[in-house]
Amino acid sequence: DVGEENSQEVVEKGDVAYWPPGRSICLFFGPTPASRGPDEIRPASPVNVFGRIVGDLERLKRVRDRERVRVEKVV
């Protein structure tokens, strides 16, 4: 079980994070409904950032609801 000891309320474009309340991985590529301005990226609640997106973030804007995406570790 991952807690919120290292969690963040605001993240950066390209961050990959774990969202404990939803037990989900989040890919941040732009403002969210919780953001307080056009340049802020704020999750619904604090998240634990553990990675970065490498590549074209604009492609994520074309992903539809419930569409699958592949997340791979780059070494």
C-alpha cells in the first residue's frame, strides 16, 4: 500500500504518478479540472510522482475514454 508521505499537490507536464485514493497511475500532460490556472497541473488529490513521459505529449490529447495506452520503462 503506497501512502502520501512523498506526495505532491501540483505536478509538472510529463510527470507519471501514482494516485493512492484511486489506486491508479496518472499521466499528466496538461491542466486538470482541479488546476487553478492555465499553467498549473493539479491532481484531484496528492499523487506520488515516480517517472516522466518521454516523447510527444500532444499524442495523449487524442486518447479517448477507456482507450488503452502502453507504459514502458526506458532503460
